Amino acid sequence: MTTTANTTDATTSTLGAVIRAGVVATVAAGAATMAVAAAAGHAAGVSLDVGGAPIPVTGFGVLTAVFSLIGVVVAALMSRFARRPRRTFVRTTVVLTVLSLVPDVIVDAGVGTKALLMLTHLVAAAIVIPAVARRLAA
């Protein structure tokens, strides 16, 4: 008796695991960035004003969700097309995280606000990148 492996199901399961982990991490990161912006910003007395206009706390969650979901799509593409999906994803997202800090540095805001904005980027990356990378093939 011989057995055959169905590689289509394995690929689909892996992709599904990447997407599920990414969506869960996206929700967690959105909540975390809103908490950081609201709680840490308020406790430290940091203004959320940029260019004279306040950033709504929900804006942190929404933008975190949008860009995290873009990252999940990137991970799904890398799981399909990259030779080493995990390594490629981590390297790409670390570079993109660093680049995401550039607007925070040059924005018209106080030093504390800039630091808080950068912190929210790093919090989101620290949640989403490892959660998604764990599900990608090495």
C-alpha cells in the first residue's frame, strides 16, 4: 500500500494560519496602539496634536489595522513566492518599520509627541511581525 501527501491542503493550511495569526495580531496591535496613545500619552502629559490638529485615539487603531493588514497580505505573498518566507518577511518588515519612523521625526509636533508616535509604530511592529513570522516557513 502506498500513501500520497496532498500538498495543496498543506499550502492552504499554512496560508490560512498566516492570515489568521495576522488578523489576530492586527486586532491586538490596534488595541495596543490606542492604549499607548491614550494611557501613556495622558499619563506622561504628551499632546496628540500634530500640525496644530489633534490625532483622535481611534486613528491610531485604524491606521495600525490598515497597515498591519497590508503586512499580512505581504506575508501571504511571501509564503507563496519567496524562497525563505520567514527571513524575507522579517527583513522586509523591519526595514519598513524603520522607514515608518521617518515621518514621525519630521512632523510638525513636539518632541514628546514625536516619541509617542514612534513608540506606537514600534509597539505595533513588536506584536504583528513575530506573530506572523512564526507562521511562515523558515
